[in-house]
Amino acid sequence: MAETENTEEETPKKASKLPLIIGLVLALLGGGGGFFAVYSGLILAPDEDKHVAGEESPEKVKDMPDVAFVPVDPMVISLNSGRARHLRFQAQLEVGTPHKAEVTKLMPRVVDVLNSYLRALEPEDLEAGAALIRLRAQMLRRVQIVTGGDRVKDLLIMEFVLN
């Protein structure tokens, strides 16, 4: 009798497969329901304004912003280094059309502030990887201070050549 009691204790109970089956069924139902919702357009449906395959719909074009561009005179700046190095710089200022005459009138000041800033730079400042982005932001801020307010929206660099 001792042997029969030992064999009953050694056989472990099998784990129930019911949670695995329920999880598999729920995953299949969820996947099928998600596919149906996307396929039928209940969720993530394209907007009616956008072009749908097979249909011709005219694209809506937004009006152009009311801007004007004021050119900054080209500059050649000698850099502070042991050897003769020069920077050729040319830019345009993006302004609102009503402010074009005011900014053009202040152009000598703008050129002066840009010239002074660029002359103070070291060649290492110009050769860094993200130098142009940082320099553009600095120059735009200085131009906005000179012109006052929000007259100048952006500074567009047309030429930036280091010789």
C-alpha cells in the first residue's frame, strides 16, 4: 500500500489550457474586429477633402502670405585669423508688404549690425557643423532689434562662402 500512495503523489496535476485558449480566441476576435473597423472606414478613414484613389478632386490651394523680400547688399568680411580668410555673405529679409519701405529705409543699420556681428566671429565659429543655423538665428535677432517689432519675419541666407 505504501507504493500506491507514492505513485499518486509523484504525478503532478496538468495545468489548465483554458486561459491559453481564451487568450487566443480574444486575440483573433480583436484582430478581426480591428481589421474590419479600418477596412470599413469606421476608424482611420481618409478625410473627404483629400484625394481618394479613383476619384478626381481639385486640390485646394492656400493663398500666398503677404510678404516681400528686401535684399541685403552683398558683403565680403575679413576674418580674424592668422592667414587671410574671407567670408562672402549675401541675404534677403522676409518682411510684411506694409513694412517693406520701413525696412528698406533702415537698411544701412541692418548692414552695419550684420557686418559688426560677422567680423567678431572666429573661423572656428563658422566651421562648426550647425554653425549656419546658430548664426542665422543670431543675425535674425539682431536685425529684428534694429528694425523694431515684428517687421522682419525671417532672414534668408543666399550666399555664405568661406574662403
